[in-house]
Amino acid sequence: MTFLIVHLRTKGKKMNIEISVNECRDLLDILHIADVIMTGHRKEEDNRSIRQRALIQKLYAIAVEEGHERLISYNESVHLYVPTAEFEENSLAHKVIDEFGDHLFWDGLISRLSFRDAADVAGGRDRLTAMSEGERQALEVPIRQRYVEEFSKNGVANLAVIQRFDIGGGISVKTSD
């Protein structure tokens, strides 16, 4: 079954790509992952991804036209094609996104804590960042490894805030729009 036709305008040639039913399902997963990553954490629309979101909508519309309304439907209230409950429940997308989110959480936490502690040992952030890459790594890697071992074994069970939030002048955190 032909699902998608791509026009290569830069070369003036037309290329047809045939996608099987299984490949169509995989493509919908990929599109949904991209859409969630671009928009899932935002309170307001991000103008930087307008073209990409428009392409996702175009491909979702083609999926519906090709008989995949069990997976994608048009939501009149928001005027967008959206994955259906059936798609959401059976999609690899959210499993992959959740795993990636967990990885980002632990990697970000370990990196920030390692940098903070290495800066403390070095005598401040400026001194740490003034070090050569090799010197900084020699200081930071053992600290990082200690956090990796701790969090691998105990998760956040032993994590505690021991300083009031209004003291310290750390790096501000942006969690969403």
C-alpha cells in the first residue's frame, strides 16, 4: 500500500515511497515521539517548531485518509489530528519517551551534582572552569562515579536537601515554559 509520496523539489524529481502497514505504524510512533518531545512539556506554542508540527499534521491526515482512523483521529475542538486512545495504549512511543526521560533525569542530576561538588573541591566554579579538560575530568569523574553508584543502588532514597532553598546562589532550573 502506498502511504506517503515525497516530492523532491530541489532536484525537480518526484520520488514515491511505499510504506507497508507495519512501517506506517512505526512511522506514526516516530511522529508521535517527535511531537511529544517538541510540544509535550510546553504550556504555550513554540514558534520554532511550526514547520515540523505542520508536517506531522500532514502525515497524520494522510494516515487517516489511508484508513488508520483507529490510530489517528481529527479533534474538532483543537483542530488537530491526534493519536487515539488505542494508539496511546499500544504505542512504543510513550515507553521510549519515558525511558529517555528517566535517562535525562539521572544524567542531568548526576552531572549537576558532580559539577557542584567538583567546583567546591576546586575552590569555586571559576577555578573549575579555568582548569584544563584533563584536570577537570580527573577531579569530576570520581565524583560522578560515586553518584552513579549511589543512585544505581538507592535511587533518590538517600537524597536530601540540607540547605534552605533561598541560600546558595546555584544555577536556576527551568522545568517548562
